[in-house]
Amino acid sequence: MLDRLVQADLFALILIFCRFGAALMVLPGLSQPSVPGRVRLTLAAAVSLAAAPAVSGYLPAMPESGLSFLFVVLGEILVGLFIGTLANVLSNALQIAGMIIAFQSNLASATIFNPMLAQESSAFGSFLAIMAMLLIFLTDLDHRALAALVDSYRLFRPGLAPDIELMSTAMMRVVADAFVLAVKLAAPFLILSFVFNLGLGLLARLVPQMQVFFVGIPLQILGALAVMALTAAGAMSLFLGAYAGLFDQFLLGR
């Protein structure tokens, strides 16, 4: 009897670890290569133990066959990856916005190392991504993701086949929202670029002897930096609001 209880408790912890561990492997801020794998595994194990009392009532009984056990484990991994990927896709809006800003400011070729992606990316995208990840942890929005993982047990019951239609619909909505958010973040720079290029065109017609591109490009870069300084706080507020609302909209059922 004691062996049976120990096996049931171990089975419950394995299921919880599969969902939380899979999510933490792809969540923004923790999925980067700069975070050691041991740190992520240790954090996933600690969070799984802490969440066990809250989600134990949703866990199924230990299956009798190994095939059923594998089915349940794969389902939990799929749900965890789905939740983490939602947040990761939305955070990619920062990279899209950074690339749009870079093209509008003539700095598309100026790339720096982005620790969030572990590769070169636009300077504006790297700046936005690093600042956003810092603010996510400073404002405890990472706790919102963990709370969504706990609440996800009401939406995706362990032991049952995940609702693929619900997952695909949610993913498509997040992808669309990410592009919309990227355009909103880059909107001030799009307006600046339009007005600036319109002014350069008029100046080129009025003063044909002036090398407008030689004069205009440094001014456009300076203007983009000034707009970034003025709008960075608002852009981060917009992103953090969308990031927090993601879990409420798709996982908490609000």
C-alpha cells in the first residue's frame, strides 16, 4: 500500500513537472541560451513542487499501462510548450518593431548581439527586447505566467487529449496580435519617416544643388534616437499590458 502511494505521488509530480518544465523551457527570459540548462531544470522542479497542492485535484489516477502513461506525459508537455510559445511569439513583436524602426531610421545595417536571441539583430530590437525582459521580472509579470500555468489545469485537463482547435485558434490570434503590436510600437517612427522624407523631397525640389541625402541621413538617425527617448516608456507600457493580458485572455478565461 505504501509503495502504491509513493508511486502515485511520484506520478503526480512527474505530470506537473512535464507541464511546468516544458513551459519554462520556452518562456521569454528563461529560454535563452545564456540561462544554463541546470538552472532551468532546478527552477522547473521547484515551481512544480510549489504548485503541486494547487493542481493535485485536477490530476488523473496513475494509469495501469505504460502506453497510457506516455500519452498523458506527452499531452502535458504539449500543453506546457503551447503556453510558453504563446508568450514567446508575443515577445517577438519587439524584434519586428525593432526591425521596422531600424529601416525607417536608416540603421538597418547596424546590428549588435542580442542576448535574447543569441544572435545579431537590429540595435533597436535588441534594446527593446532587453528592456522588456528586465521590466517583466521587475514588475513580477513572470508570476502571471506561472499563475496562468496553474489555471490552465481547468482548461486543459491532464489525461485528456488537448483541444487542438483551441490551441490553433489561440496561436493564430497571438501571431496576429504580435504583428499589430509591432506596428503600434513602431508607429511614431513610421510617422517620423513619412514626414521627414516628404520634407526631403520638397527640399530637393526647392534646392536641387543640395545633397539632401548627405544632410538628411544623419538628421533622420538623430530624430529616430530622439523619438526613441521620448516614446520608450510608452512603448514598454503598451507591451507589458499586452503581455499581461495574453494570459488573462487565453488561459484565465476572461
